[in-house]
Amino acid sequence: MTITLVGMPAVGKSCMGRAIAKAFNMKLVDGDKVIEATDGRRLQQIMDEEGLEGFKRIEEETLLTIDEDNIVFTPGGSAVYYPSVMERFKEKGIVVYLYASADVISNRLVDFSKRGVVLKPGMTMQDLYNERAPLFEKYADITINCNGTAFKQYKTQGIRKIAEYLNKTGQK
């Protein structure tokens, strides 16, 4: 069983992933780190050298190779662009959307130009948010509100919501 966390850059996927993995005694797998380890380059370097389409091809191919069970998986926010990846992780378990408003994301992301964020030329963070939010909602089995700065509170609520969902669906 896999718990896949999706959401915008800086929403807290890594922090929440660590907390959820610990709570459910699962291994944490960071999709961005898998891509960098497999390819041998940092995300931004891949984008700079391969362009947006080249990066997306590498990202999709790499994410489809992840086949472990009993993991909390935190792919980059662009994973929702690949139906093959999202459908695979929905089959393997549950998809959890970590929600935060566009304003909160913008405040958390001071300089996203070096984070390996998949942005088309001329695209703003608001444009990216508007493009991705419907996809996150489409694939999510549950949503955890990570708006604001109360990490401890939304971590606790998120773990509870996941446990309730797993019990209700008979998973894990």
C-alpha cells in the first residue's frame, strides 16, 4: 500500500511525508530525489539542459519505475500532469492532496527559480496554481488543509483523516 502526497511546491509534502511515514511505520520515498539519483543531475539542471518537455519525459519515466509497497510517496507537484503515474499510485493505495491557497504558497516560495518547479515560459505561480489545483482535486482520495502556519495542527488532522480513510476502505 502506498500513500501518495500531492500538492503545490512549498505546501509541506516533505514535512508531512516524514510525519505520516512515522505515524504509519512506512518508508518515505521522495520522487524528486529518485529522479536526481536515477538521472545523476539536479532537477533544475535537467530542466536547463533538456528543456521542459525533456524533463517531463524523464520525470514520468522515472516515477513509473517506483514499485515499492508500504511507502509514503512524495512526488514533485508536476506528477499530476501524467495520468499514467497518478492512476498507478491510486491503484497502489491512496492519494492525499495537501491543500494551501495560492497566497500561502506564494508567501512560502520566495525564489522558486532554483527549485526545479515545472513552469512554462512566462507562467506565474498563480498560473501554475490555477493549472494544477483541479488536477490535485481530481486525483485526491482525501484533502488535508495545510493553509497557514499551524503545521502541528494540520499534521495531526491529516494523520487522523488518513487513518479514518484507510479503516473505512479496509486498506493497510
